[in-house]
Amino acid sequence: MGFTNSSLVTYKKLTGDYNPRNHAIDTITIHCFVGQVTAKRGCDYFFESDRQVSSNYVVGYDGTIGLSVEEKNRAWTSSSPSNDHRAITIEVASDTKPPYAVTDAAYKSLIALVADICKRNNIKKLIWKNDKNLIGQPSKQNMTIHRWFAATDCPGQYLLEHMSDIADQVNEKLGAATTAVKPTTTASTDAPKSIGGNAMTRGYFAKGDKNEGVYAYKQLLIALKKAGIITQAVDNNNIFGDGTVTATKQVQKAAKIEQDGYAGPITIRACYTLLSKKI
């Protein structure tokens, strides 16, 4: 197996925490760093740490990209040797508390890096199904997440809810078909870009938000309440309060996705899907 490293790297500091890779690269595993670090600081951390952890790449909050473990080697990242022997692992700078959001610069560099990894390793299409049962079946799903292998929130709800968008943007660069589920209505929301919104928000709605995007999202919740899909009523305004949190969790429960009370791309898509089944 011949391996190369990304030419997008802006900083390189190799840690000794790795094993020689025993499998071809066919999987991408994206992690949240839990800290708004630069690529340099992230790589330096892995080099200096005695925790016996590492990652192939680190994407900084400023869009810098660091190489910590060469692609020919398996990094110690995902609590699963079998996963990491076949995966390129990427730590992305993030906030230190849920939903562990990442900056636009980091997100853009992540897309570019993943596309570059796929091109060099002959991964024709990135596939995300959010299905733990498909681990090790890259023809059906070749993106994995840390929480499938250990008791952790990683990669955080923000990145988790953006996995479909990441796959779509990478596949656009690869010339492959997209995989994301599209809304079944043309109703407009000031929501994350991956479902047709704009850049006003940080990629999700949360308690305390007050804007037109929240108002539009709450119209979906009101429709879901009228359809008998959720029981929590919400006020007809633009404030994301306690009732909206409860209603959001009810949507997430009905859609069988994580019940965290944040309204990101997956949750908003779930609203459309649930409503379409009642039409």
C-alpha cells in the first residue's frame, strides 16, 4: 500500500503515538478537539501529551491544517484500533461545551482536507448514513464517529448534524452524487446552509436565540403540534425558549435521533420528514 500526506498541511509535528497501518484507507473519522486551537497548538499537544492519544490531522479554528501522524500510520484517536487502521482521523478545533461548534474557517478547511484525502486514497464517494451497524462496510458507509466506539460526545452535536453536508460538499469536489436528504417543502428558514438557509446563524438554533430563523423553525413546530406528532405547544414568536427546547426534543424522539434540544440540520430535516408523512 502506498501512502501520501496532504499538500494542504501548513504545520507538521509528528508524534510517536501511532502504529504502522495494516489496512488500506477507506474511511474518514472526524472528531471535535474540544478547544479552539490552531493546527500548531493541536499538533504540539499530541506531541507533548503523555495520554497516548493522537490524530492524523488537526484542523485549527483559523483554517490551518496540521499533520500529527502520517497517513501511512494508524493514529490513536477513536478508541478502536480496527477503525483507525482503515481510517484517516481528523481533530477539528471546536468550542469547549455542547454542541462543540466549529468556526467557518475550520469547516471550510475540513471540507478541503477530506476531499484531498479521498482523491489521493481512491475514495470515490463519501457516504454518511448515521448507522453504527455499518461500521467496517465502506461501500455502504465510509464515515464513522468516535461515540460509536466509546462513551463520549465526540464529535459533538454540531459536527454530527453536519456530517451529511460534509459528505455532500466533499462529493461535489469529487464529482460524486450527493447524499443528503432534502426538505420536502420550499418553506424558508434562516437555518444552516446545508438545508437552504444563510450564514446569519452559527449552524444550529439553541435556547436563548431570537431571530427570524427561530420564528420560521417554530412554524414547523406549530405544524407538528397541529398534526399530533408532538404535544408541546410553542408561542408564535421568534424566541427559542424552554417550550421550544421541549418541542425540539419531542421531534428528535419521534425521529429517533439524539434528544439534545438543539435545532440543527438533522432536526430540521426531521421536521419536514415527519410532516410529509402526515400529508
